[in-house]
Amino acid sequence: MNRKKWVVGVLFVLFAVGVFSVSPSVSLAEQKKFRYGYLSPPTFAMGRTSEFFKDYIEKHTGGAITIELYPLAQLGGMRAMFDQVMAGTLDMATVASPLIATAFPEFNVLNLPFVVYNVDVMWEILWTKDFRDKLDNAVRKKGIEPLFVCDNGARGFLNKKREVRSPEDMKGLKMRVMQGSIYTDMFRAMGAKTRTMPFPEVYTALQQGLIDGEDNSLEMAVAMKFVEIEKFWTPLNQTMIVVFTLGSGKMWDSLTEEQKKIFNEAKVAVEKQSKIHMAEDAEAAIPIAKEKYGVKIGEPPTAAELAQFRKAVEPVLEKYRNVIGPDVFDHFVKLAKEYEGKYAK
């Protein structure tokens, strides 16, 4: 074979792989590539759910859309990624509800302390269409598309000093809290001292004694090795951590109507998968924390203990009813009470 024929042959193969591996019906001009940033390790539930979403979209669009995943805050912290999505410089990012609430007050409703009994109750609420529409429409008004809930997990108290069974046990503890005033208000209502800091700084702050603990899920504390220092875990379910994947308006407007339909169909499948992933991580974290790291795993609160916590945070609920808006607040609390009756033992 002469050199000319060899070059032509190679070019033909490269062309075939580059174009037809996507789909014979998709032209290069039609292909879209989106960047998607998130905070957690790829093996954590958030990472596995993001991978499921990526595979779903790429498969159902026949390769017309490809999604590049950037875990472990490679594109910046959650605040930075949220700002980028709002500015249209990042296509997609996972953002926790307390941070979303700094721009959209309605999302504070998802962080109300001791209102939601457990994770199952929160999923029931999130899958109640008329309530979910209120949240989705709030962000759409500012050109952001809510794609799906990436995580929904119960938060508990982790600290290195003592088990927490009552608001009295919280007094004097220095707790790292998430960004969003409702978390500061909640912990201060129980007598704790609060500090807000970027998530990557938590481990060092625990080492140096700047904080005694944090509210978090046990699975995230295990993934981030916080349990090397924090030895007390109480699964109080004080709040759920609801993390949304948001899409920029620029990204959403670039989609065809058929592609938007695929994204909307993905929401249902991805959220069901997210629930499975979160349950797997929550179950797996308990023996690891207990046996490998020596963490004392507390029992869920009794009805009497839960009543004490709910009493302590009543002023916080009163304050945020007006911040959130009575319509959204009352709807959420009503649903939480209805579904608690279904799941409470």
C-alpha cells in the first residue's frame, strides 16, 4: 500500500469513529457538550447519581449530548458553582437547598428544623406535584432550570465531645453549620455556638479545635474521614439535606424540544435511583463508622426527645414562615404532618 492510500485510509477510519460513534443521524454541528460540577467523591451517592444521569441523557439523545462530570469541587465550591450556573458560565451543578435559599427564599422550607420525620417523608413531599411546582417555578422565574434532586438524606449531629439527646446537650458546642441563615438560627436556638466555613476546611477545623462538630449525614462524614475525629453520632433527622442539580438558562435554551422532553423524563428515573443510592450509603456507613472508627452510634430520638427539640426551635419556624411565604410554608408543614402519620412507628 502506498503512503497516499494509507493516509486516506486512516483519515476515513478517524472520520468514521469521530462521527458515527455518536449517531449516523447526528451532525457535528448538532452535538452539544455540557460541563457538570458537583462536590462529593465520585463513589458517593451524589457521584453515582450524576453518572446515572449522564448515561441516561447520552443514551436517550443518541449521543447528541455528552456530559463531562467534574467531582470533588474541581470547578469550585458549591457557592462558586451556583454563581456560575446563574451567570450561564457553567452548564450544570449540584447545589444544596440552604445555598439555593440565599437566592430563592422558598427553598428554606426544605431546611425547617425537626419538621420532616425521615427521608421517606421528604421524598413523598418532593414527589407531590403541586408542591414541587412551587419550588421549580421559583427558580425558573430567574432563568434557571431545576433538573432533578440529586441527594435527599437525613442529617444528624456529629461531634467529638458527647452524645446529643436533648437541646441541653447542645449548649456550648461549637458547631460548623452550612451556609444559610436558617442553620445558624436553628443551632443557636438550641444553645450551640455556630461557625460557617467552606466544607473542605471542616477536617482541619476539627483537628485544631475551631469546631467541636457539625450537622451532617453519617455517610458523608465517613466519606470525608471526619469520623477519624468525631466519635459521637446521633441520628436526630433535624433536617434533610436536599441537593438539586440545576441547569443554566443558556444550557436549557440550547436544547431542542425533544431533548427537553428527555431531560424531564430523566428527572423521574434519576430521582428514583438517587433514593436507592442514598439508602445504600446510609446503611453501609453505620458499620464502617462503628467498627473501623469507633464512633458511638446513638439511637433515633424517642417521641419525648423529639418533642423537646421541636419545642426549642419553634421561634425559628415562626421567623421563617414569613421569609419563605405562608403559602409554601403551610403547604409543606401540612404535607409533612400527613406523611409522618404514614411512616412514624
